[in-house]
Amino acid sequence: MIYLDNGATSFPKPPEVTQAMVEAARTCANPGRGGHPAAMAAAETVFHCRERAAKRFDCKPEQVVFTLNCTQGLNMAIRTLVRPGARVVITGFEHNAVVRPLYALNARISVAGRRLFDPADTLLQWERALRRGVDAAVFTHVSNVFGYILPAEEMAALCRRYHVPFVVDAAQSAGTLPVSLEKWGADFIAMPGHKGLLGPQGTGVLLCNRLPEPICYGGTGSESRLRGMPDFLPDRGEAGTVNVPGIAGLSAGLLVLEREGISTIYRREAQEARRCAAALENLGLRVFWGREQGGTVSFLPGADCEECAAALAGQGIAVRAGLHCAPLAHESAGTLETGTVRLSFGRDADPQQTAALLRGMREFLRGRS
Ligand code: PLP
């Protein structure tokens, strides 16, 4: 299979990741719930992953809260910063994992920056919205639909300048672009463990610069006499047993990134995405691409997107069609009615994948003419 759906989850996982999961299932009991060797092995496994994540994202190990996915982290962060009815600014490229929690809180949402691949405009609109006055800000680092890399560092600096607490959704950037809790000064940064960090599904990380408001209550293996959740990190955000085999796999994924270097992976993905975008344009298709672009590209196939994705799947090429859980991004780009076909390259990005996709697209287009 030619897998071009890394925006959904990275696949296949590196063998080190699977091995680490199996090893953890074999050797680890419940971390922080006992002093016997199997519980200690679990605690060590989890702590090593915390340390690795802390090193990668410039924070202390206790600021790393393990979650089930990026969505859970975003919900916790948003619940902490946003009171019901509060004024919140977001960009025009947010995923439903940001938008739905805000709707659930009846937040008064303003959308700033809807132009694709135009960081100057994004910054202008972002500053305007912050200047008008908001209670919190949430923004994605990279659009999951179009691969647009937003100017996250400058957006973070603006939030700090206007004293607006903020959350960054690093779902599509963690593992390929620099993400720093210390440098950005974000209140929270949420990310999945299962995309660019190469861990398994069911893992995620919330980096915390302040105590999160729990969205789940229960045992933590600490302060058991308290009626409420402990008021320290990471325990406050981690009720119940964490996903130890998953975290072991995530830890192995982080090690692969250390070894290969995220800038090398980024260059490979982004270069292939550009090559592919240019070639699709040469087929006469409408392709959304620009200078500030990562390893994801969307295009319109001149036919129904789902039909195109199904035809490609029939030829062994995995892509994703539709709205990609981000109707707002499609509204911004004018593709809400059609959706797009999305290609998202991974760390194995390679010209042969583009060549296979082009063969598949030619075949699809021939079949329709
Ligand atoms: N935010 C963005 C930009 C995403 O692309 C995704 C998933 O595709 C999410 C949030 C949600 O991630 P998860 O599925 O890990 O909850």
C-alpha cells in the first residue's frame, strides 16, 4: 500500500515502537500504584517517556500530561481557560477538536485569519482580534487540511503582548516542526502521540504551563485521602491508569525522532508534498499549495472527492477525502461544499509515492473521460 494519510495517523509505526509496546505489555504493571518490580518497571517506562517529551518540547517532565489523543488535551486546556460565554479568538483553520469544545461552552468565537498561505495576513488579523479584546485564544500550528504552516511563534508572542492566555494545537506539527512550551509561553500545547511522534493510537500529550482543570476525576496513586484531584502536575490531569504499552511505544517513537532528526523528516515530507502538488497542477487539477507548507496537500480532482479516494484506494493508494473534521478550514478556502482530497506524506516520503499517486490519478481521470 502507498500510505498518504499520515495526517490521520502515522503508519506503519516504526518496528521499535511495536517492540516497545510488546515489551511493556510483558513486563509492566500499574505505574505509581505499587512498589513491586512490575509496578516500578511501569513507572520507569512512563517517566522515561515524560523525560523524552520534556526534552523535545522544552519543559519539565512533570509538565507533560499524558492523554488519550490530541482532542482530550484540547478539551482539558479549553475547559481550563474558557468560561461559558467567554470571548475566544481562533484562526480560520481550526479542527473540530478546537471548535466543538468552544461551541459546547457557548463561547463567543471570533475567527481571525482565513487566507491560506498568507502568514502576514494571519498575523495582521490575529493582532486586530487580540487588540479588540478577548478572554482566550486557541490556534492550530499547521492546518490538517491544507498543510499551511501558521506563524505560531509570532502569534504566540502577540498573545503574550496582549496578555491573552492561549492554547496551541500542535496536532500536525509535533514531530516535524519545532514546538516549544518555554519559548512560546503558551498556557497549554496539545498534541497526539500517534501522528508525527510515531506512537500508537490512544496516546497524546498536553504540555501544561499552568494547572489544568480536570475533565476526568479518579485515582492517581497520590494524595488518596483528598476528595478532589491533587493540585500538582502531572497527577491533576491524569486520573486513572495511563496507557502504559502506548506510552512505551510513544517513548520509542520519540527516540526514533531524536535519531533521525525532525528537520530531516520535515524537509523530506515538505519537498515531496511540493513535488506532488506541482505534478497534480500539471494534470490540470486545482491544487492548494503555497510557500508556508508542510507535508500535506489538498486538491480538487474535478470529480467527487470520495469517488476519487475510493478509486485510489482500489489501486492501493490510501488518501483521505471530505472535510477532514475541519469544516471551518474548508469554509475559509471555499471548499465547504466539495471537500478536498488530502494527501499527507510521512517520514517515509519518497518520489515513488508521488509517481504512484500520479499513475492512480491519470487512471481515475481516464476512467471518467
Ligand atoms: N487538531 C488537528 C489539527 C488535527 O489534525 C487532529 C486530528 O487529525 C486533531 C486536532 C485531533 O487529534 P486526535 O485525533 O489525536 O484527537
